[in-house]
Amino acid sequence: MATIAGNRISLTPREMPARWYNLEADLPFRVPPMISPSGYPITARELEPLFPHQIIEHELNGRSRTFNIPNEVRAAYQHWRPTPMFRAAALERELKTPARLFYKFEGGSPSGSYESNTAIPQAFFTRQTGAAGIVTGGAGGVWISAIGHAAALFGLKSKVYSVRKPGTEQAWGEAFGRVWGVDVQASPSENTRAGRHQLSKHGPDSGSIATALAEAYEEATLNPDVKFAIPTLMGHTLIHQTIVGLEAQRQLASVDEAPDYVIGSIGAGSHFGGLIAPFVPARIQGRNIRFIAVEEASTPSLTRGVYAEESADAAGLMPQVPMYTLGREYAPPGVLAGAMRYHGVAPIVSALYREKYISAVAYGQIESFSAGLMFTRAEGIVLSPRAMYTVKEVIEQALRSKASGTEDTILFTVTPAVSTETTPYDSLLDGVLHDEKPEEASLKKSLRRFIGRN
């Protein structure tokens, strides 16, 4: 049984879900498949050189409602899962809102965030193939920590292409790589054709998550001893993240609550998708539950993107993914919430948005960080940059509830800042934080390829 102590709702390890949930099996519409270079839907055989067969099953099986969580993965999860849920009573008082705010704290993992939810199964299934290592791309210490810890847990070597820090030879998150023994390569690099092309065409400071993924994907295609891992976007990553939503569902039920709003920030959208997935069937059955995705204003994939088939990586090496996208050539400006600087949104989240099951908003840095600071001072958690965007919309919705006098239940997740040397609020408090607008020239150029295709 769930334990309720003050504002905290906790589940026992036995109450942790034993199976991941596959929302696609319950949807009343079809999520379009990934497309291979042949122009046809991707097949398992085409993915076999890159992914373990269990990952391919999660990716391509749209019929099975659930997938078993292996005992080894459950054992690793239980070092921090189930994660606690809190009633944000102090923030409610601060806002004088009748809304009830519940947040799930996803900060107890070795990475300090939810990325470990998918890194661990990806590493476990990779080990089962007999591969020696795992290679991936990203933009900072959280994913590096997640994949590094997961690889070490199952005796794998790990390599991460991570976005290069401007003006340096170092990659974001390099220090976390040293902790976990990860081979961190600053991207764009000289190691791959994709990296060399990016360097020659746009220079060393032109890195992005999409470029880092292109380099990792290229290496995985050429090295049979490694498997490719991806932190977000693809269907299997969203399935792994449903453990968050499934736990949240049980925790709310233990206090006789069901959400009227589920709110989360998105980069490529897998964590948001995993949070909302268990609640979507209630919406399908007619309950008026609303899902709100929060974007960074400089990378507005849902609110300004187009629905098209686009590659997940900057070089166009990976399969074409049906999604809302700004185009793989879009070069977003630098923002502190670096993981939100991705050009596309997960296919299932994109499909839900296209079918009007979810809505989306975009906020800038200053207003989001200011909202995050309010949350921190009320609830006592120093937030990660991306969590602040979630909190910004939570506060806005709580104030709408106040204006209308409705006692809405709002569910969201937060993650903490992971650096102990600085805080993510330093730029705000020093008065030097500024809002980044979309790079309009880059955006128009990138979207030009899609004109007339929708």
C-alpha cells in the first residue's frame, strides 16, 4: 500500500510496475512508421545491426499493450524507484490557488534525472547481444551519467558524442564522463564523416544533439562490436519512461485523485510521453483530461514546426521519422536547457498533437527561470533548467484555476539541478540571463525542404 506522510506519497518497491506500457496499442488512430532509405517502413532486419532485438520489439510492436521489465532492470530501478510524489502545498499557498498541485520527483537516480529509466534497459539488452560496448550522442552530463552508469552496471564500454562547449575543445558533461569511465568525444569531431562535414561547413561551435547522434549512429553502423543507444525520440525510449506515469497513476489513486491536467517540458518528448501515456486511455474514453507540452521558445518544434518525415540526426543517416520538426538542419541558439534544443518530437507525441489530444506552449528563459525560482523558494528543490519550463506552465494553469475558481488537479514532474558548483539561477540573479529567439534565417532555410509536402 502507498504510504502518505505529510505532503509525500510513497510506493513500496513491491508496488513498482512490473511491465512497461505501450500506448500505441490502445490508440484509436495509427502512428505512422519510421521509413527506411528504401522508402518503405523500416523492418526489424534493417535495425538488427544497431539495436538489440528486444529494443526492436519495443520499437516495432504496436499491438502488445505491455512489455515485461526484466528482473535485472527492476533490480537496478529499485535503487531509486519508485520515486516519491509530493503535494506542492507551499506553492499552492503562495499562488493562493484552489488547484491541487502534485509533482513526481525524478531526481534520485544515478544520473539525477529520468534518463536512467531508458539507459538501463538499453544497456541490459545490449549486454544480452554479446556486444562489447554502447555508443550514443547527447548534450550534457545527465545522459552521460545515465548511460555511463548503465554500461558499467552490465560490464559494457561506453562512448558518448556530446556537444562541444563553444570556443573550447571540451564537451558538455565531460566531468561526468570521468566519473563513470565514459569515452566522451566533443561533437562535431574528426572521428566521423558526419562530424568532419559539420566542422568544415559550420565550424567547431556548430554542434547540436542531432549532430552528436549522427556521429554515434555512423560509428555504430561501422563497428559490429557496439550497439547504438538514443536518449529520447524513438518509441522504445517512451515505453521505458512509462514507468513514471504508471507510478504516478498509482500514487494519485491512493489519495483518490485523478489529474485534470498533466504538464511537462519537452525536447524530443519521450519523458513527457511516458508521463502522460497511462492517462491517455481515460481521455480516449471521454474524460476531459488535458495534456500540455512545454517547449523552449527558441526551439518550438510543435508550436512552429511542420509534420513531416525527417531524420533524427543532422546528417540524415538515421531512418526518416514521422514527427513535428523544425528540420534537421535547424541550428538553435544556445540556451541553458540544452536538452530542449532538439529539432523534432517523438512520433507518438507528434501524432497525439496532430490528433489534438495534447496542446503545446512555448516560453523563454527569463520567465521560466523566474517561475523555477518561485518553486524552489516554496518547495525547497533547486530545479534543473528544463524543469523550470514545466513549472512555468504549472503556475500559469494554477492561476487560471484561481481566476475561474475551479479545483483542478495538476500533475507534473521535476528534476533537480545536478551541479554543486553553480546553480541554474545564477544568470537570472546576476541579471545577465537573456531570452533566445528562434534563429529565423536558419529556421526558414531548414523548413524550406518541407514546403508543399503537407
